[in-house]
Amino acid sequence: MQQIKDAETSQQVVRLVQQAGPLCNAFLFSAAVNRVAQLHKQQARASNQTALASLLAFAEDHPAVLDHVAVVQTVYAGGVLRHQLTPQQLAAWQELLVWAFGHQKLERQNVSNGLWGWSRMGLLLQGQLALAAEAANVRLAEQMKPQEVSNTLVAYAHGGWQLSSTAAAALLQRLEQVLPGAKPQEVSNSLWAAAKLGLPLSDGLNAALLQRLEQVLSEANPQAVSNSLWAAAKLGLQLSGSLKAAFVQALPRIIPAATSQALANSLWACGTLGWSPGQPVLAAAVAAMRRLVASRTVDGQHVCNFMWGLAELQDMGAPLPDTLPALLEAAAGWASSCWGQLSALTVTDLCYNLARLGHRPGSDWIGSAIARGLECNAAGAVGGVCVASFIWACSAWGHRLQRSELEQLVSTAVDCICADWPEPGRGGALRLAGALARQDCFRLGPDHPAASAAIEARLLPLVNADIDLVTAGRLHPKTGGLSYLASWASHLAAIGLRLPEQQLEAICSYVSTHLQQLSKGHVKLLRTAFEAWGYQPGLALLA
């Protein structure tokens, strides 16, 4: 046993197990797979993968080495190494894990270790295995320590697995009980997993999580700080003044060593919360992201999410650092060096956020972005909101898309938006209509037959139905009823499309009953539409 624990290489571990042969028991085998996992944590090597494969083969020939503990510890080691099981091994280990989870002597740590390892190997949790895991969680949750609760929740979140309401309730109840003794990473991981899984948290657990987070934030590493802020935003939690102050203290400390994902999560969260941590923090974050962009060690979507957060803060009136233009220039330069490697979402989001933040790349850059966007569109890799954002960016840059480009993009956007209606289609539909309204060359008619047919035949009926719902008080858009109606009227009129008489009368009726809430902006949008349509009842109402 001690020789296995002291082994300096995974090959030595395998040799010791093979030398033991039939004398190797479950205790020794558990120690062997754990030692391989420890060695891999110290230094990831291909030889560790080979060693684990050899140990799996040994277990097949000597099934007596696999008791319930050895099974979950082997799965845990597989997770550490991100080991890929063969189809035959997968079926066998799934059966073994079902048996282990049902073992009455299985301890709580074994459950979390087994689930964590299974998720890290990228495997599904379904059928009998899902039922066995749920039963084990419900049976042992009340005994779990903070790390065990955290690891279990993270396993479900990371694996994209479904957590039953019964198991979720047991784990969350235990989480609230053990939070006072939880470490920074355990608090962060639990909060992140709850947000990722979309779990309904009680007011008591919300308060306990935020209180404990405030206490441990000064000790948390970059990932824990950024994940906590991201999760709080995702869950829609309200940050207290003291917790905001704690984040303002923690962010400058972790930003220099933060990854692009940690920076992106932090800024996305700030934008979602509508809370600016202040210019010094934003300046440090911008400088850190610029360094990562310059080193080409970034993920494109991280850059986009980072800029989205800044754009949201800008829209709420928060001052952004003077160094922002340098980052935007660097991001555009980075993209131009790897267009073919960027996903459709990254291309469209990058253009959208550059435009929102006031950066206009050169014509050659825009041409390359359009070419890549059309390539993704032809491959069916873009969604409606993405296309709408892309056209919006071109419009914001004053770039006129060609007729053939609009024909392709608009048809795709309408198809995707209508398929996603009502949410998130409404936001994408309004953005598309607004973007087209700013394309001077675009008007419905024979010059754009495919786009015109898509808008008139598929999108307009949904818009008309929405107008009826809003004016009847059965739909309450996030932006408000008046803003929603006025925006649609203005956008449709700008592209040469008139609303039917029924919807025009409904809008006027709604406006007449909400005159006190009618702003100058609403009046301007509605008057522009009514004038374009020559709709006298509407003009008389506004007068």
C-alpha cells in the first residue's frame, strides 16, 4: 500500500498492481487509481492516460478488486484525467456505478466523487444510473459536507444533467445548513451550479449565499470571484451595498491573473446587473483583456461577452475608461487574423458589440466580416437574433448591404425569429426591423422579393397578434407597451410596410388611454409612422 502511495510515476503504480495480481484487493486498487489521479493533477501526461487504461483492463480481468468504493474512485480518477471510455467499457461502468450508488454502505463523499468523475468524462446521466444517483443523493444529502454538496451540484451543472426536484430540494436544504463553514471555492461553485441549473432558491438560501460570499470574497481566487458575480447576475439576485463594496475590493486583486473567461463573466454580470464597479476596476479589466487579445490567448465569445457588458454599462450612463478604444482596435485586429476560425455567433456578436461601443473598423474589415457572416449563414449556422445583430451593426456603421446579401440574411433571420416566437423572438424581431429601417437601400417590394415575402407572410402576422395582445392588456413587454407599439410602428413604416386598419385603431385606442405615460420619444416615433401612412386619426390624437 505505501509503495503505491509513494510511487513517483503512474507506470510504477501499474507495475505494483500487476505484481500483486490476484492478491490485489479493492483497498489497494482504490489507492492505485487515486495515485494516478494525484500524479495527473501534479503534471498532466499522456503516460497517465495509458496507466489508467491498464488499470481498467486489470479490473476487467480481476473483477474482485471492484467494491463500491473502488468503483466510484475509479470513475473519479477517470474524471481527473478526462478519460475516454470505449463503448464496451461505458456500458460496463454504468452498470457498476448503478450498483455502487445503491450500496447501503456507500458514503456521502463517494456519491459526489462518482458523479463529479462521470460528468468530467462528459458522460450522460440517464436511465437506471440517473435513478440510482437521485436515490443516493436523497438518502445521503443530510450528511454531506460543504464540498460534497458543491461537487454534486457542479457535477449536474457541468454534465448538463437533469436534477430532480426531490434531489434538488434535499441538496439545497443541506447547502443552506452547511454554508457557514463553506470555503470560498465551495460557495462560488454552489452558486455557479445553482445558476447553471436554474434551481429555484429560497429567500433564506439566497440571503445565506450572499452573506457567506461577502465573508469569503477577499480570499477567493479569480475564477471563484468571477463565477460568483456571474451566478448572482444569472439568478437575478440583488447585491447589497456591502457586497458590492466587497466585489470592488476583490476585482482589482484578481483581474491581473484572470483568464478571458473570468473577465468575460465579470463584465457580463455587471452589465446584466446594471451595476458599474467604477472606472478604476473597468480600466483594469479593459487593460487585462487587451493584453490577452494581444497575446492571442482568448476565446472569441469571451471577448464578445466582455464587450457586451461594457456596452450595457454604457447604455445605462456609466462612464467607460479612456483606454477602451485601444481594446476595440485590438479585438478587431485579432478577428481579422482568424476569420475562418470564428463561429457564426462570435462574428455577429463581435460586430454588434463593436458597433454599440462606437468603433467602426475599415471597409476591408467590414467586407471580410460580411463574407464570413454569409458563409456561416449559407451553412445554416446562424440564428435570427445573430443575423439581426449583424445587420444592425452594418446599419450603425453606415454600411449599405448589397441587395443579394440582404435577401439571404433577412430570409434566414425571419425564419429563425418566427420559429423562436414569442421569446426570445420579440427582441430579435425588433432589432431586425430597426436595423432594416436604418438600411437606406432596403424597402419592401420587388427589389427584395425573398425578404419582402418573409416579412409580410411570416413576421407581420405575429406582430399584428402581439399588437392585439398588448392593446388588450394581455401582453406586457419588458420595454413597456407604448415603447413596443411605437417602435414597431416606426420600423415598419420606415421599410415601407403599413399596419392593417384593425391594428392602427387598436394602437390609437391604447395611446388615448395612456396619454400620461406618452413621452416625447413615443410621440416622435408614432408621428413618423402615421405621417408615412397618412393616417389622420393617429395624427389628430397626437396633436
